[in-house]
Amino acid sequence: MSGLAERNVKLVYHLAKRYRQRNDYDDIVGSGMVGLCKAAKAFDESKGYKFSTLAARCITNEFNYYFRVKNRIPFMKSIDAPIKLPNSVLVDVKEILPSADPSPEQQWDQKETIYSLHKTLKHLDPRSRYLVMATYGIGCDRVFHRIAGERFELKHDRATKIIARALRKLNELIKREGVNSI
């Protein structure tokens, strides 16, 4: 450790104190020390900023990296190998992934859902219907509110309000009459 890093060890403990109650506090402090060493290596006095400014950023980055790595789900080596989820459950990947060729029942359900959706959207005025369909990619490419609203010369916030109102109306309609009865 360089002299600069040795003089700033307290900074690591100061930044790590919010994690004091955790079981892995020592590991967190260790990752902070790595950040401190990186800061000492990268520090350049001629740039005119304090070492503690750079060190605090490097230490915090190392804390964040530590938490990201610690919470990462292990890389899957094969589609045939089961994976272990954080709650210690083994799951076969083939059971989770959707089939590339949906069954006839799934195809029928999809078509029925799309038909019901289009039937429900007919209850909206043309402008609201277009905005909802364009925003959610129903029958066309999905676009942002701002882009969908430009067709009607609407600003982003106005298009967002119209879409929210249309979704509330659809939600009320579905609750009142049910999906299949519309």
C-alpha cells in the first residue's frame, strides 16, 4: 500500500459504516481497500482535485461491484443443466423456456386474446386507440408516447395523459363486463 492509501484507510471505514450490521462487513471493507489502492494508483496531483474525492468514488464503486458480484446468479453452462436459484431451488431450464412451437391450444388462446383485445380497443376513440396500440406495439411497431403523439400534434405529457385515461377506461370496461363478454 502506498503512503497516500495508508493515510486514508479511515475513509474506507467511514464509507463502510452503513454496512456495519451485515455479516459480510469484513469483505465489504476489503473491497473498499481495493478501491482505495486503485485510487492511489490513479491519483494525479496536477489535476487539482483532492485525493479523498477520487478515493471516495473508487471505494463506493468497489462496494457496488462487490454487491453486484455477490448477488449475481451463476452463469448457466448448459441448457440441460439445472440452475440453482437464490432460494436454493433447483430448476430445469427447459421447463421455464417457452416452446419454440406453441401447441394448437396455445395458438388458439393467443388468437382469442388478440381478438378480444381488438374488440375491447374499439370502445376507445380513434386517437386514444392509436396511442394505446402504438405505445404497446399492438398490430404495429412499438413507439414512445412522444412519437405516437406527434401524429396528432400532441406533446409528450398530453399523450401520456390520454393513454393513462384510455387504459383506465379499458380497465373499468373489463372489470364491469368481463373480457369474454365484450
